[in-house]
Amino acid sequence: MAIKNFAFSPTTLKVRAGTTVTWTNQDADAHTVSSAASGGPLHSPALATHATYSHRFTEPGTYVYLCTIHPFMTAKVEVTR
């Protein structure tokens, strides 16, 4: 997953349970990968340029996330069995 031009790309990613997704910040500004719902599994620190954050999705479902620094940046991961 790319973080580029103040957007997550792709905005919807479909993966199977057990898949590890890695986000890479390609912007000059810092970004986070944070679950939109409280208690969600995604909680990255602020990612500097070229920094990465990975998460292994073990349960099926739709995981909506955003950048807490720039909340207009939203996307989701859809996990199936």
C-alpha cells in the first residue's frame, strides 16, 4: 500500500485472512495508519518519508482506516476467508 499525494492507494484493498499488508509513506509529510473505529487493530506511529507499517489481518471483515494527522485521508481493507 502506498501513501502518496496525501492519499492511500488503493483506497480499497481486498485480501485473504492471514495476509500481512505493508504501508509505505512516499510523501514528504508524516502520516499515520489508524483504525477509524475505536479499538480497531491499526495503530501506526507517525511515519516519516519512506517509513513502513505492517499489520497481519487474521479475521475477516472490513477495516476502515485513516491518517490521524490528515483525517480526510481514508481507505479500507476488506478481508475474506
